[in-house]
Amino acid sequence: MYRRLRDLREDRDLPQRVVANELHVSQATYSRYENGALDIPSGVLIALALYYGTSIDYLVGLSDNPAPYR
């Protein structure tokens, strides 16, 4: 479901556990976020957008522009 999360992580050669640690969640929880088995809380979406320097719209596929909003 959130293919872009996986793509952004893999583009930076990061394992799931590194991103999970940044978010203060388990690797299993982060894996469920990436595959869409678990809805991502808004606070985590904000943290991911800041971590990757992009917008939430880009993360969830509502925009093809990865640039963050001003």
C-alpha cells in the first residue's frame, strides 16, 4: 500500500529496523506500515515526511511531487 515508504527507505540503503528506531516502533510494526497491514498514525506520517524531507501527500501517493510544502 505504501510503496513509496519502502522505495524511500531502500533508496537510502536503510534496513527497516533503522527507520523503526527513528520512529520508536518495532521493526515488525514498521513492516506492517510499509505493507499496508497497519494504518500509519498521523504523528508517524509527520515524522516520516520530516525524516525523508518530503510531503505526507507524496508518502501516501496523493502527489507525485516529492518536494515538501513550504
